[in-house]
Amino acid sequence: MADVLYRRKRRRTTDSMMESALSYAELGWPVVRGAAPGQDRSCNCDRVGCPDPAAHPTTAAWGVEASTDSATIRRWWTADPNANVVLPTGRVFDVLDVPREAGVMALARMGRRGVPAGPVAALDSRHLFFVATRSPMDEDEWWSCHLDCVPEAVEEMPGLRWHCRDSFVLGAPSVLTSGGRVTWIRTPRDSEGSVVLPDPIAVLDILADASEEFSGA
């Protein structure tokens, strides 16, 4: 009986991750396999004391490997059914990443002002706002997009991170070390089945204000 339950659980995980990865590919969003929580430690990667457990790609070549090819995606998740789903940014979309409380505040303000929020995901204490990607020239106006940057130290926008070129985020339904999952608050497709990525500056203005107010609360 235990073996049957294990196989069913494995199949549900495989279907969930694989089918989600395939659905992202259908949107034209490249995906790549990510590390997952380990049984004996927080991450199943080879690094002892992983600094970003279960929240990074499985290989250093993720930027080259990321794909929308369904056969490739099926092969990846068949071989590694528990792999999380990683979405590279700066290709189709960028992601503005804020504390959960600031994200809730910003969503309410966007609703009152009629500003489209676009796709929004949640993971533990953060909210991810998916927006139209910016050009390299635009990026220079803000900060480096590498994950080792600490934009939280930028006084004007405390707690706000911007993922663009050479960066990535976890996609739903990736499993977190807390035991929770990445979930969609607002799915990529709207009520008409279209994918609309809002202008990043309009969203950034509201997120920056909300992040600043939250940090000062």
C-alpha cells in the first residue's frame, strides 16, 4: 500500500511540475529545471549550505538551456520529476519582487487607480509582479539585475528587487523549503485568455511607494 501511495504522489508531482512547465512554454515563456527541497537538507543540490535552497536552477548553464520545446521539457521532468520550475527573466518579462505586505498594499492601490497589475505570484513572504521586459538601456537607469545584488540597500526603494537579464524567479507550483508552494494570485492569462504584461514603470511607481511605506511602518 505504501508503495502504491508513493507512486501516486510521484505521479501527481510529475504531472504538476511538468504540465506547469509545458503551460509556460505555450505562453512563449522559456523554462528550466530548478533545485527542490532535499530529504536530509534544505536543498537537493550538491552545495553544502546552499545559499538559495530550492530556489535556483539545477545547472550553471541555465541561461543557455532554458527552452520552450515541449519534447525537451518532457524529457527533463520525466528524468527529474521533483524539479522546481524556474522562469528566466529579461526575455519575455521582468519581475518586480516585493515584500508580501507591500504587494498586498500595491494591489489594492492598483485596483483603485485602474492600473493593470498583470500576472502576480506569491511565495512565502514575497509577491512577484510580472511586467513587460525593459531594454538594456532602460536597465542602466535602475540597478544590476544579477541575483547577488542587494537593491534592498537602495534607500529610495527598500525591499524592492527587480529581476531582468541574467536573473530568474521560481514559477508556480514550485515547492519551497517552508513546505509551501509558489502560487498565482493573478494568473498569466486574463479572463479572455490573453497574456497582458503591464508597463513596468507604472507598476514600479506604485510598488516603490508601497515598499517604502511598509518599511517605515
